[in-house]
Amino acid sequence: MTLIELSASGYNAPATTTYPGYPSSAGSYADQGSAGYAHTGYQQAPVTDKSSSAGAGNTGTLSDEYIKASILSAVEDKMRRRLKEIFAQAQAETDALKKTQEDLTNGKDKLEDIINTLEKEQLAVDENIMLLQTNCEQLKLTISKMEEHDSIAIDDAIVTTMPVYKQIMNAFAEENATQDAIYYLGEALRKEAIDVHVYLKHVRDLSRQQFLLRALMKKCRDRAGLVEVTQPIKN
């Protein structure tokens, strides 16, 4: 196999190896020995580095894939940041809506309490209106009776709400009448209209009656739950 065929087949000859050529004309062996082998005129075929060309092609392919991966990574990062912003905005809106819902719920409870209070007050006002209307009718009836008659009995004009109050009122009136009777008996004795024995006899009876009336008033006041009447403080 010749060198050209070896070069064509991809064989790379060592750089340090040289082959002597044949002399162009016949000469003496002494000339040949002194001159040595002369180089031939042909040139070695250039060797192509397939690994270098293959590496260049591979470098171009990896560069395209790297660019594609970089673009995808940048898009993913941008989408991720955008999604985070959207999620944060949605979370803030959700929190605001929850706070608004809590405020509305609290306001609803307060409004319900106010409505219940107003309804109770409305019922109380209606009852008071009915009571006032009834009292007005009674007052109109009393006024009409007074217009028909010249005089009216005091006992009929004063009406108590409970029997115990009427009992207290009657006992108080009798006690004051008894006190007046004792006073006028003293005036009669002073003017010598009656003697001492008659005065003492009536005063004793009236005093006993006055004591019973005062005891009755105290018992009625306790039963009615009225405040005790205190004596004025003496200096």
C-alpha cells in the first residue's frame, strides 16, 4: 500500500518518519554514500482532523440547546414571578373581603339588638298609650258628672289603686280627725265649757283610738312596702 492510499484511508503517518527516494541517474556508490538519500519531490497529502470537525459540529448543537434552555428558564422565572404577584394580590383581596364580612356580621348583630330593643320599647309605648286613653276616658266621665251635679263627694273623687292604700288613707284621715277632737276638747276646757272629768274621759278614749289608728297605718305601710316616715332631726 502506498502513502497516498494510506493517507486516503485516514492513516496519519508519524511526523518524524522520512523515506529516501531513488537517485535520478546512475552514479557511483561512493557518491551515494557521501550524499545520503535524497528527498523525493512529492508532498505528503494533508491530514484532515475528523475529531476537530466533529467537535465543532457538536459545539454548535449544544449551543442551540443551551439557548433554548435559557429561554425556557427565563420564561419560567417570569411566569413564576407573575403568578406570585397574582396570588399575592388575590390573597390581599381575599383578606379584605373576609374583614368586610366580619364587619358586616358584627353590624348585623348590632342591628338585630337595636331592632329587638325598639320592638320592646314599641310594645311598652303601646301599653302606655292604652293606659293614657283609659285614664282620659275616666277623666272625661268624671268631668261630665261634675258638670251635671253642683257638688261631688270627696270620697268618690279620690280613688286608690290598691285596697291597702285606701285603708291607709282612711286611717290617716280618722287619726287627724281624732287629733282635731282632742284639740277642741282642750279649747273647751280652757274656756270652762266642760269640766275636767268630762275632758279626761273623752281624751282618754280618743287617745286610745288614735294609738290604734297609728298602729294600723304602720302595719299597712309595711304590707305595702312603703318607706318609713322618719322624725325630723332636732338641733
